[in-house]
Amino acid sequence: MKTILVTGGAGYIGSHACKALSRAGYTPVTYDNLVTGWQDAVKFGPFEQGDLLDRARLDEVFTKHQPAAVMHFAALSQVGEAMREPGRYWSNNVTGSLTLIEAAVAAGCLDFVFSSTCATYGEHDNVVLDENTSQHPLNAYGASKRAIEDILRDFQASHDLRHVIYRYFNVAGADPDGEVGEFHRPETHLVPLMLDAIDGKRDGLTIFGTDYDTPDGTCIRDYVHVCDLVDAHVLGLDWLEQGKESRVFNLGTGSGFSVLEVIEQSKSVTNRPVPYTVGSRRAGDCTKLVSGSVRAETELGWKPKRSTLETMIADAWRWHQNGHYEK
Ligand code: UFG
């Protein structure tokens, strides 16, 4: 069985990826510092606690497990926090990823799957966002991810580090079996915040601005189910194993939903009202981020199965009612 080093395997997306990898016959080894991840979420393979900035620890883990590839999820990923504390984003995300990449290269582990983001595109008026769209991130989070994409290209040129870069749109939902799910502390993402508001775990949701240039004035995002997203990562490993060229793929469905539309759908899935108030814009938010690419479908053979808004919210709601982690 091939071993895959999964950084951030104790986090939301990484834990779902570990489940998908183990189902596909790989051994996922989680490498996570547990700053935002949860040891309880590591259920599908060995756990190695460590920080991306700790080169000695990384070297030890590469030597011990001899992974065939790296899947790199570990990152700070909150737009609001990135606006307030950009230094942490450049240090943890960029220097941390550089340290990981250097350790991988030194260990001869030259297949690399990287979680990037549509936040690297920034604001574009009436432009279809595909992989060739110019990248002008509005926040340090997006900027840090774009920088890591550049580092990967440089290491491809110098050391033949073959990579697949995924630019995620908005990831939502949870494992339908309820083994893992989305659980951040503090929570900043729309769907879990909304579910907290619905069942009274918080006073209400604040909509960050209703004065955007969209039909209902709220921001539009392209939501993709976490299980579909991680399926694409398994296909990315096949892609690299087949010796194909390094490639960038958007992972979104091409359908955009406004914050108010997500609220409406949640009302109908949960059969409960969503208490909310309208607040001001959140710094760093783009008006609209919707994928305009079918490259992942046509080239990787990726077929999203659970990415309707209804299914994503239903899966998230099931997890929300039953699941949580303890450190
Ligand atoms: N929103 C609110 N109120 C809240 C939280 C969010 O109105 O309390 C709005 C945001 O303004 C945005 C939408 O809901 O319009 C989605 O916000 P999220 O915070 O859930 O997600 P973001 O779009 O900011 O960012 C997320 C991830 C990033 C990723 C990005 C890609 O946090 O890692 O999606 O769009 F890069």
C-alpha cells in the first residue's frame, strides 16, 4: 500500500481526504500541529504531530514513512484573520510550505498535491474564472497561496517536483457517514455559522454586506462538497502516478449562490428559520467567486456527486447535530 503524507490531515478537508485515500487503498499519514486541527479527526491512518516550520521533524517523518507523495492541506485559511495578521500567513503558509517542499525534495518524494484557492484570483468584473485568469489576491491568505504556487513551479524547474494545484472554491458539507465533519474553533465559515444560529448555539448570523453589485446585494460563492473535493485529490494522485504534466485545476461547480440564497436553502433543509442581521462588509471579501472551468471534469474525469446546495447543507446539518471533536 502506498503511503501519502497528508499535512493538515486533522483538519476539515484533510480529514476527509484521509478517508478518501484509505478507501482508495492508500495509507494516509497525517502530519498536523493541532493548532487548528483535531486529533479526534485522525481516524484513517497514523498520526505524526509536527509543525510545517520544523524541518528536523519533517525529515524524521519522511524517513520513517517513506511517502510516495505529499498532499499539502495544512494552512491558516481565514480571510478576516489574514487581513489583521498577514505576518502569520506569510510565515506559516509560505515559509512553512517552503520548508515542507525542501524536506520532500531532500527525501526524494517528488509528487505533490497542493490546496490552493480561488481567493488567488481576487476581484474580476464579468470574467469567467478559469485556470488562466490572472491572479490578483485581495488578502494575505490568497497572496500566500499564490506564492506557494510559484514556489512549486520553481521546484518543478529545479528538482522535477511534479505537482497538481487545486484552486478550491467554497468547500462545504461533511462526510455523509458522519465520521468526520467541519468543526473550527473559532468558526468563521458561512454554513457552520448559519447552522449554529439555526439551533441557537449563537445569537444569529451577521450578513457581511448587502450592498454588493449582485442581484440581492450579498456576495456570491461557488460551493463544492468536501467529499467531491477530496475525490479530485485521489484523481490527482493517479494523474501524477501516470507521469502526466504538472497541472492547475479549479475545483468548483460553476454555480454561484448568494449569502441570502444559502440562508433560504438552509431554512428549507432544516425546516427552521435562520436568525440574522445585516452588518457591514468584511475586509478582503470579493463580490463574486464562481468557477468557469470544466478542466477537472474533462481532464481528470472528476464528477461531483454531492455538490448541490441542498445535499451540502443536509450533510453539514447532520454532522452539526451529532458530531464534534475534542482535542
Ligand atoms: N459571510 C457572512 N457572514 C458570516 C460569514 C460569512 O455574510 O458570518 C459571507 C462572506 O462575506 C462570504 C460568504 O459568506 O460572502 C462565504 O464566506 P466564508 O467565510 O464561508 O468563505 P470565504 O468565501 O471567505 O472563504 C472561503 C475559505 C477560504 C477560501 C475561500 C474561497 O475560508 O479558505 O472560501 O472563496 F479560499
